[in-house]
Amino acid sequence: MGNEISKRIALEKRERQLHEQLANATRHLHAARVQLKLCEDALEHTLIELHEVKKQKKEITGLLESMWNGSGANSSLEKA
């Protein structure tokens, strides 16, 4: 009888430990999900900003090329 009581006490102790481990793992999982969401949001924001910068760069490059080609054409016409 004493052996069964000590086994039950040991099992109850192990059960509490496992519940605590489960609670800790759940907290870590929740924190990881929050961190993942923050990283995904930052990634999305960065991609949107990168797209906008590339768009502006392309527009300015086109403007500069048209100005360069336009002034080159004018100077060629002036030489002729």
C-alpha cells in the first residue's frame, strides 16, 4: 500500500511538471507567433516601400533620359 501511495505522489508531481511545461511551451508559442506577425508586417512594409522607391527611380530615370536625349538632340540640331 505504501508503494502505491508513493507512486501516486510521484505521478501527481510528474503531472504538475508536465502541465507547467505545457503552459511554458504554450507561452513561448504565443510569443513566437506575435514575433512572426511583427516580422511579416515589417517585411510587407519594406516590400511596399521598395516597390515605391523603384517606381520613383524608374520615373526619374525616364525623365533624366528624356532630358538628356532632348538636349542632345537639340545640340545636334544646333550643330547642323
